[in-house]
Amino acid sequence: MTSEHRSRPPLANLETVCLVAHHGSFTAAAEASGLTHGAISRRVGAVENWLGCALFDRHGRGVSLTCDGQRFLGRIEYAFDVIDAAADQWHQARKAPAVRLSVVPSFAKLWLLERLQSLQAGQPFIDIQVTTEHRNADVSAGEVDIALRYGRGGWASVDSEPLLGETLYPVASPEVAQRLKGVSASEMLAMPLLHDSDLTGWRAWCGAQGVSLRPRARDRRFEDYTVVLAAAEAGLGIALARAPLAHDWIERSRLVRLSDFEVACPLQYHVVTAKREKRPEVLEVIARLHAAART
């Protein structure tokens, strides 16, 4: 069974009718669209001829919709809304998947950001939305999809897996390094120690050499590890280099290695997700993070 329809006018002509109705004159519609006054007039005329009725009353100040024009405009604008809604649904279905990732600022600056483009690239492209914060985002509550946490692992109510281990050795400015040249580990502790949230790394390094370490008033604590490195470069004390995390920073800085002795850090970065995470885009980002850490 077939039905015959009159050929429809181009959508551009129908859009022009809406534009003229909105602006109230052919001249204003022409200026808004970049078309000539004559092109606007021809497009509106073609629609009116197709309908067999006038859509606008012409007068000296511009144009106004006729009764037929008002009814027709309402139907056309509704039809355009339907088209736009269908397009929005299509775009939503086809847009790149997004994964929200929480990380402390120092890890973002020292490791993640320079790898972010390559982590997003590939098939499929994944929009990795990075949030930098010192607190632990609640992945189990859905605040983010992945959190990169620094610690010993084994956190309750989440799944975690090691991502990046670290090796520790002391560094300082050239001036401090010159003063400490040839001294023992215990003598080195006469200088202020620089650290971030706790002394775990320093305890591990000193303990491996038989030196007991307790908190001292002269030591300096900074919340962000990049500030720890900057303070060492400024000559404020001794910091622990966390390799490979700090490798590029140290290569670009004035920092000098003080000792060949190094130890594995008891803490490391972990990938943390909600329990039994199965979304393919989240699992793909985790796989890409591990691949980047291995290289």
C-alpha cells in the first residue's frame, strides 16, 4: 500500500520561517542568518506557496504571523524539538565513555598528567575525568569510579590492587649535600628531615641501617610531596626521593643524591574500586594504568 505526499520544502526554508517569526522582520532575520533579504523572502514565499496560505502579514515595521502562521509555527517548532531530542539521544549513546579518577595532587603532577592523553587514547577512547584531592574519595559510595591511594592496601569495603611500588633514597640541595659529604646515616639525621603525611618512608630507610628514628621538632612536614621536594631544593633539609615517581622531577632539579643506599618503601600506590567492579570502561582504564606503570 502506498500513499502520495506533496514534496516537502527544505528544512532550511522551515527554519527560515521560524527565524523570521522570532525576529519580526525579514531584514533582522537576514542579518541574523547571514543571508540576503531576497533569499529570506524567497524561502518564506516557497513555504507559503507549498501551504497555499500566507504565514505573515507584511507591514511597514516588519511582519507578524497570521492565524494560520501561528498554528503552523507551533507545529513546526514541535517537530524541530522532536528532531533535536532524537539527535540528543543518538549523541548520548555514541559519546565516549567517561571514568572518574581521584588522585592526590602530587601523583597527578609527577606521574599521571603527562600520561593522561595516552591513557585516554586507544579503542575505545575513554574520557578520564581527574579529580585531585588529599582526602580519600569514597569509591564504594560512587563518588568516583577509581581512586589511586597511597598506603599498605587492604582497605575495608573496597577492592584494591598494587599499581606502583617505590624505592627510597635521600636527596638534598647541592649546598646541603656538600656539608654532608661522607657522613654516616646517623650523622645525616642532624639535618631537618622533610616529609609529607607521615614518617613511614624515613623510618624504613633509617631502620634498614640500624638507626632509630623518632619525630623531632626540627623536621618539617608538608601535605604535598612536590612541596617536600621543593623544600629540599631550597635547602631546608633532606627529603627522600621516591623512585620512579620523583625521577623526572629530580632530573630537572638541583637535587643531589646523598647516599647509594636505598630501600623499598612499605607504602605504594594502589588502584581502588568499588567491590566487584565490572564496568568495561573502568576495567579498561585499570588495565591501561597497569600498562603505563610497567613502562
